[in-house]
Amino acid sequence: MSHLFAYLSRMKFIRRWGLMRNTYPESIQEHSQRVAVIAHALATIRNRLYGGHVDAGRTALLALYHDAGEVLTGDLPAPVKYFNPDIRSAYGRIERAAADRLFGMVPEALRADYRPLFLEDEADHTH
């Protein structure tokens, strides 16, 4: 049986590192849901108001999973993560290893559907 969903359920326990003083701590699960709502709205606005052809559902789904690997790595403070290109590159390799590990938990019959959520093409990588 797959442990993927048990790992993903840990998103509620992983606290985000905040650059500014927060009124309450935010988990990566809360963050991902907020990002998904905003991403969906922006895609919809692009389509309806500016003639775009963005898949708003896919946009929201990618946003929901964008920090899933942090169930394995935690949330590294941005000033450290982006301090210099060498550290950013090293952390990129850590993020990729976490995504590979989570994708490895996906049952074989579901892998085609989950591949874009964990193993995005480098050309599409904007995170």
C-alpha cells in the first residue's frame, strides 16, 4: 500500500518560515490552499478578461502540490535558500530528491496522473 497520502497529510504539521512577523503560524497545507485559490483566480481572470487559454483547474492543482516535498525537507528560510547560486542549486537538488521520493510512493496505476504534480519538466519550472 502507498504511504503517499500519509506523507501528504503531514503538510498540516510543517510550519512555514515567515520573513515578517506573523499573527499566527501558517502550515504548508494552509499556504498551499491559499496559493491554489489565488492561482485559480488569476488563471480565470487571464482567460475571461485577457483572452487567455490557461487551464485553471490544472493551475490550482499544481499550486496545491507545489510545496508537497516540504513534508520531507521542512521549509527552509528564503534568505538562506536564495543566499547565493550554490546554495540555491544545492537546495534545488534536495527539492528534486524529495519530489522523486514522493512520486516513488504513487501506486503504479496512478503514476501518469501524478507525474506532472511531482516531476515537472525543467523547462516549465518556475518555482
